[in-house]
Amino acid sequence: MHSRTRPFRLLGLVGVLGTLLLAAGGPVAAAKPPPRPAAGPGTNHAIDDPFTSPRTSWWRQGRFGMFIHFGAYSNLEGEYTRPDGTVCRNAEWIKRECRIPDEEYEKQAAAFNPSAFDAEAIVRAAKDAGQRYLVITAKHHDGYAMWPTRQNTWNLRDHSSFDPHRDILAELKKAADAAGIKLGFYYSIWDWHDPDFAGPATFPRYKKRMYAQLKELVEHYDPALLWFDGEWDTDNPANRWSRRDGADLQAYLHGLDPRLIVNNRVGKRDVVDGDFGTPEQEIPAEPVDGQLWESCMTLNDHWGFARYDTNWKPAATVVRNLLQVASRGGNYLLNVGPDKYGRIPQASVDRLRETGGWLAAHGQGDAVHGAGYTGLVAAPSWGTVSRRGDALYAAVTSWPAAGTPLHLTAKGRFEITAARVLGSSQQVKAARAGDGFDLTPSGGAPDPLAGVIKLTIEPPAAAPAGTGTGLTARSWANDSFSGPPAVTAVDPTVNKVYRFDGSPHPSIPADHFSTRWTGTVQPRFDETYTFTTVSDDTVRLWIDGKPLIDNATPHGPTVDKGTVTLRAGHRHSIRIDYTERTGEAHLKLLWSSPSQSQQIVPRQQLYAE
């Protein structure tokens, strides 16, 4: 999906047709310039805290989604025979990696006829797998649109042998809605086919059509999520997408639909881009700081369909990957690649069904859906532990011999009040031992994929929620805190996404300003807290007069952390100094503890001076 080697420019017959349509005032020229959001000094583009927002709740609760790579490349099913008779193999990158001439690629796309595409069958496969959302490629790097776009003719309706009266995205939307599954679209920024993409003088015309296509997707299909890709710097064709382009696009999309969830590849995959990060073909070893995240992976070795690729992950691997991801607070987006007729390979369906069967059995899905990272325990060597309310789910992938304990290292104070193996009548003894607890099942593994021990816990007592309204914020129209502040206000939270054009106040320019927040912070638990800042350009943080974070060297998007022990219900003094020099401007203040999941420090726990 995302290899970055040997790019080359594609013009081709349909690209030439697009140029002619543009000159003639046809469909391409009909796209209007995207409206720009009202922005400038005084603008904060942070619409909410993705860690706690109702907007992202369905995504955070779902944990498991289906990725679908499907496009004109699927018609080749992973193999291209060159004129000399040799065979080149690839999948969604086959046009580029096998150096298929433009005219030949367009000719094969004209024969593309996914007549067996069955939206209800695809949604049923996802639902049977326990997946709560779908993301399908609306446009991949080859520029081919999988819906009847009005912006060009390089699409499934106008350049294929498929029934022109069908719209597979509309069919998928209808089926997903009926099943209670959310639908998202993948969209590649990088476009090998559009003739205007590579040129610095013509790139704005490409962006105009890109915005128009995205507007079509949002307005016609009402997606819950947009999953971007192809944002990196490369050539042949040169990719001119910039950080500023990403900031503008994200603001535009949230103007179209404030409910949209957008991934970090809308920008440059930084912690300040989009709503969530996108590790690919890997699972982070620890929870990710400063941003929600989602691991995307293939079921075999390719994203698109490749008839020769039978290296399927067994269901045990899928289940264990899913457990690891959920226990670290992430989502798992697992890919299927339909064949040229639009059918998901049976081997994929079988593994999805087996995974869903495990999740559905005995309530084991509670270890994933609605569950997440807990700081109360350390990750064990024998499996994973996730938390859902006042329950810990110990998913055991290396089940011990009968009577052999599983040790659980405690990082916070809590009591275990009950323990049972889901799907089994065997007893589990939970006893304090050393730095935590020993869990001793009386019998063998209840399931060959993974057995789950549900621990009902009595967590530490929390102080009542605070009544704060935020911190005192003094902002200067310089980056040295010199002279009297230009404006003083109370900021409900420290969640500032000024990007390139914003600032604390209309009287303060977008570059060379500073802000100092002061007041007190009131924790709800007697615990060691980790304060995390996401900043660009400089940040310093003091708690009770002691420096916790000191990154006063100008920097790009950066995550910094510091830990401090706090008393529940006590108001600890806090001071944050932030400066913006030039370029982007961001500052977020998050906290977490064994009992408190990562989030922007909420307003009710902050008190102004």
C-alpha cells in the first residue's frame, strides 16, 4: 500500500482527456474553488479533545475495523505479463512497480468489471468478525475513483465494464448503515494519473478537483471517517503536498462536517496532524503519547488482491494482535483485498469468522470492544490486560499448567474482588504476591486462541470532580513575555491548535507570540501523574514550582513528558510558558496516571488565579 520507491509520471489517455475537458469547460473545470474557513489571528482550530470527545467515541469503543483495498489494480489480480513474456508481481502498486505503460494500464482498467461486488456480504463478513467499522479505498495512488465522480472520467462508472447504474460506495453505505457499522473512505493525496498533479503551476488545479471530490464523498455518502494516504515527499510525479496543505484541508473538512474523524496522513503523519496516528504493519510496544492511534495490517502479504499470495495470518495471530492493540489503547484496522470480481477471498472470510467467533464467545469481546489501556498493571509476558470500567480482562495466550500462577505486577493501588475464567467453570485464585497478584487457574486453557480471566476490581477511591473553569492565560504579542500582556483571559483547557494562521487573540499576530498559563490543577487520585505536552515551538511546565518539562529550544511538533506525585483533591500550582516563533503553533497539555487514562486536562480540574 505505501511503498515509496521508483515513482514515475503518468499522463496516459484518460489524463489527456482530463486536460481536454478542463480546457473545454467540462466536468473537471466545473469544480468550484474550495471555500476557505474563516481563520486568522485569534483562531484556535482545536474542535475538541479526541481522547474524550463524543465525536470519536464510536471509534474509540469499536477498536476493530475492516480495511478494503479495491480498485482498478484489482483487475490484474497481482500479475502483469510484459511484452517479453516475463511476469511482474505486485498488487495496488502494480502500475508503478511493474512500469506498466499508461495506455496499457488504462486499457486493462476499461475491462474492469467487479460485477460480483456484494456490499451486504462484505458488511456481513465484517459484522461476523466483530469489526465495528469499514474503510474502503475510494481513490488510491493510481487516481482511479471508485465512485461516479463528476471531476473526471477516470472512475468506475466512466472507465470500466461495470454496470454504470451501480455505485458500490452507495451500496456499501446502505448495507453498513443497516448493520450499524460505520463507513469510512481512504483517499490518496498523491495521484499518479492527474496531469496537473506534478507541476508547481498546475498543482492548485489538482487541489481544486481534489477538494471537489472530497466534497462529493462527504455530501453524497456521509462517511464517519476519512483515511488519507500519499502525503509524503517524493517525485515522479513530484508530491508537493505540504504541512500547510494538510492544515488547510483538515480545517476545510471539519467545516463540511464537524463530526468527521481524520487520520494523521492528512498532514505529514505528525502528532499534531489529524485525530489519530497510523502505524503500519506494526503494533507499538507501548501506549502512544499525545495522540489516538490505529495499527493497519494485511491478512496476508499484500493490500490489494494477489492471486499467488496465500501467506495468510492464522486466526490465532489476528486475535493476539487485536488483544495487544486494544490493551495498549489502539485500534486494529485489518485489510482484505477483493478479487477483480469484487469478492473477498474465502481464506480472508474464514479467518475473520474465526476471529469473530472468539470475540463473541463467553463475552470475550469485552476484552476488546469498549476496553483499553490500564495503567494499573504492567504488561505481562503471558498475554495482555485491558480495562473496561471496574473490570480487568487478562487475556492469556500462554496458559499455565494447572495450579501454576500467572503473576500480575501492579503499578497502582487496587483490590481484586472476584476472578473467573470466561467460558469455563474452573476456579481462579487471586492472591497478593510480591509486587502484585498471582492468578492461579485450576484447569487448562478454555480456548486454543486465548483464554480470558475477568478480574472484578475495586479501584482507588476518586476525589469528587472539580468545579474549576480553567487557567489564567496571559498572552503577549512577542515571543519573550516582554512588557504587559496584550490580553488576559481564562482558558478552559490548554488545547491550542493555532496551525499557521491562528493566535490567542485577534490583536496578536500568528507568529512571534507567547502565552503563560497559571493557576492550580486538582487531581482526583493519590497517584503519580504523567503530564504530556504536544508543542511547537517551545514549552516549559512547572508543578508546585518545580520544573517538570523544559523544552525551550525551538522545535517542530514534539511530545515531552514528566512525572510527579499528586494528592487527590489538593490544588497544586501550575505554570506553563509557551512561545511561538514562526510556522505552525500548537500546545496541548494532557495527563494520565494508573487510574486516569490519557486525556487533555479537563477544565473542571483547572482553577484560574
